[in-house]
Amino acid sequence: MNPTDPPAPDHWQAAHYRDRHAFVFEASRDLVTGWLAPQPGDHILDLGCGTGELTAQIAGSGAVVTGVDASPDMIAGARERHPGVTFVVEDAHRLPFRSEFDAVFSNAALHWMDPLPPVFAHLHAALRPGGRLALEMGGAGNVLAVREAVEGALADLGLPAMEPPWVFPGPAELATLLEAAGFRVERLHRFDRPSVLSGADGFRAWLEGFAGGWLAPLGDNERRAVLTRAEQLARSHLWNGQDWVADYVRLRALAVKG
Ligand code: BEZ
């Protein structure tokens, strides 16, 4: 991307995210306490901070935190909700920070940041020596049934296949990426987190919140038809009779700049 390129379209909507996807940050509050473990006075970068709920939690520990996100709408929502916290629009592939943070935190954001190697290089550069990176992201197999339902819907409707915009590494792949960027990996966990998408329209709401970029080449009518067909295809895998439950797979890592 050149500095003269027009900004990429912003498919995020802070209000929808907070209303329908609060589980994304609620499920990771212990990533702050148990993995990042912020100390009063720590300077911390929160990469992909979204609407800022975990950034505010980090700030509550007495750390000096900067939340960054590529979406102007998310940053506007974060500033409105958490006026005492610093939030800045930044692209993870062009981070300007140099040796100024004691820690970097990132929850449910890195899988949007393909390719990952330059992002980890920027995070390494942003940390002071000995600084730590605490992250959670989707791992290999994440939301596979969701992806297959959308791919099946595109095929059923005679529409072209489209690559989803996410990168979900396996644990060994993540460790290799972190080490290649100069980190020492101290902890790395992989686990399943079946996630309730609340409401009878939970599956559709998830796609409306997160598949905007993926399905952007479609017109409105085509996109609506894909959502309807994908919901039909996903029902036997993800509807348990009461709730939609998405097949989340998580990776958590704690890595240190050597
Ligand atoms: C996730 O948090 O795993 C996720 C969210 C939106 C799209 C894809 C994955």
C-alpha cells in the first residue's frame, strides 16, 4: 500500500460488535490477568483493540496503555466508551513504534493481519529488550464449520469461491513465526472454545459482523442469499436446539523479546 492509496473500506461497526460479539472480549479477560499480568507504570500496546474493553481493563491496573486498531469506526467507539484511555488508528503492517513498550497485548486480532511475519517484526521493534508479547488468536481449524457453510452456500448459488481474509496458524507454526521475529516463546496453549452466538439469528449476526470484507465482492442481494443458504447448511453442525455455537479454536502465547 502506498501513502497515496485511498483508505481500505472499513467493514467494522463498533455498535454491532459490542452488542453481538461481547463474548470475544469477555472470554479473554483472563488473558489480561493471567498472561499479560500488567504492572502499574508498564507501557503497553494493545494491538487490534476493537472497542477497547480489554484496553480499559489493562488501564485499570495502573499501566499506561495505547490501544490501536485499523478501523476508524472501532477507534471512534472505543474513545467514546473509554474517554480516559488513548486510542489511535494504526495499520498493524505499518506500526511506527520503536523500543517504547514493556509489553504488547493482542486478543482476537492477529488472525486478521495476514501476512503475520511483518506484524511480528513490528511488534518486536516496538518492545524494549526483555519486553513481552501476550496474545490470543484463532488457530488452525478455527470456525471451520462456519467457513464450510459459507463456501457451500457460494457453490450452491453458483457464485465464485472467495478466500476468507483470515490466517489461522497451528501451534508449531505460530512458535516458528514468533521465533523468526526474534521472540523466545515461554508459553503456548491451543484449546477449543465453543462459543455461543446469542439469539436465534446468532449465526447470521456473526457473519454480518465478521464476513463483510470476505463477501464484499457480492452485491447486497447475493450477500443476503449467501447468508440465508449458509445458515441452512450450518444448522446441523452449529445449532444445538437452543443456541448457535461456533467452533472456535484458540492459540495463546507468551513470548519475550530477547
Ligand atoms: C475469531 O475471533 O476467531 C474470529 C472472529 C472473526 C472472524 C474470524 C475469526
